[in-house]
Amino acid sequence: MTSYPPKYPTGCLEPTFPDSKICEKNNWYMGDIKDPCAPLGRYPVVGEQVYIQDPANFCIMLPNPDSPTLKTEYYSQNLLPTVVQSEGYIRSFCVGDYLPPGSLKMPENSIKSAHVVKNVHKNGKAYYQISGMLNCRTAGVNCTMSRPGAYDDAGQYDSVPFRNCGKSPYSGVDSKKQGKNYVEYVEQAGNGLFCMRVCEAGTQLNDPCNVKNDTAGCTATMDVTFPPGFTYTDKTNGTTQIFDIVAPIDESLPKDESPSGKTPDTPSKANPSPQNNDLKSEEYHLNGSFKLLQLLVLLLI
């Protein structure tokens, strides 16, 4: 297996961040300017590969806990970066047993809900989509709004090339797992929400992996809502499968409370063993018989 981190040219620890002044001046085109710190080897690089199978098996991008830049600017100060702040410094985190090379396991209790859709876009290009809710601190990302109404402050991960001012141009889809035709991805996150698509080639406005609406948020970009639960919907045949996955407690609430204010059932409470049920049933019948005997004695007296 290819080792992590990727190999970089001498003197480089991470890829170069595109110069925003040049990008804005030249309509987001770097021209012949090349990244002097582009990682060596094949792309997508290790640790930056995503895929979507179902709500129990997928990888999404999150801030990279091993990034030298993020360590210096955030982690060393006991801070978590937002999606915007971590653009260019990402790592794939995975739910399920499969891990692309260099990827990390998703921290336990990070995913509160996940809904996967398989579909074909209006332009005929196939895509998979996942959307859901995060426990942000557990997942290692700051989801706090910078101002009221801000969705994610234009936070988006994608594989737009460096020449087009892409900040994570060496990331991409694990095509061995997803399928060789799926070569694009786009992911947005903020306010505890996330959504991602993996698609056939194309990143323009009429493509399913359109990268132009990064400030609009998941609802506008991917036409998603955020109900609880875990589902897989295949819109090509009209079927939906519900997954029996226990959602974690919302980290924004006290540990002993659920949104209803009641202590949530643990799996053992929600599904007691048959032995416990039998004992409770036997106890109920014994108590009932004893009370009936007490009533007969009172009537005789």
C-alpha cells in the first residue's frame, strides 16, 4: 500500500496555495504558472480520495489533522478550522471497513444522518450523492457561522486544477472503488450539514458536479433536505432502502439529553434481550397473582 504523506519536491511540505490576487485579476485562471510544490507521483494522491456506496460505506473530505499548515495556524492554538480555512489542507475520512490509501477512519459518532442517492443528471451524466448532518467537533471541523445566515462562507472541497485556482487539485475520486467513469467530486459543509457528489466528467453549471455554486450551500446546489435517518435511494429504478443505523447524540446537547429532553435509549434499552423480557413478564404475573390473592382475602373477611 502506498504510504502517507505524499512525496513533495525538496523544501515543500504541502502544495502551494493559489495566489488569490492573480486568480481574481485573471478570472480564476493561473495560465502557465505551475505549482512548484505539486506532489510527486500519480493523482489523486494518497489520503485524498473519496467514494460513495451507501450510508454505511463512504468517504468524505474533512480538515487534515496532520497538515503542517493547520497544525501551526489552528491545532497548536487549540482551535478547529472551518471548511473555508481548511481548503487545500484536506484528508479523506471514511465510514465502513474500506479505506482508500492514506485515508482515516471517521471518528465515532461524527455522522448524525446520511442519505445516499444514485441518479442520472438532466444532461445524462451519472452521479452518486450523499447528504447529512455532522457532529462537527467530533468530526474535527469548525461549523460556526461567521455571521447570521452564512451557510459555509463559500466553503467547498473539489478537484479543480491548480491552473484554474483549485485549492485541492490533487484530490479526487477513488475510481477503483467507485468505478472508472466517476472522476469528479464536489463537497460542501457548514452549520453542521454536509453534502457531496461524485460524478462523471464535467464541473460546469450544467454538470452534476458543478463547482460554481460554492456560496449557495447544499440545499441550492444539490437540492437536498436534512431529515434524520440513513437511507439509500436509487432514482434510476425508484427504490429506497432504509438502513438500521443508530444515530449518535447531538454533541450540542448535554450528554444525558436528546432533543426531546429525554434520555435517549441505548441499543440495549431499545432492544432488550429475550431473557430480560421473560423475566419482566414472569415478575408481572407473580405480582398480579399476589394482588388477586390479597383481594380474595379481604372479601372473605
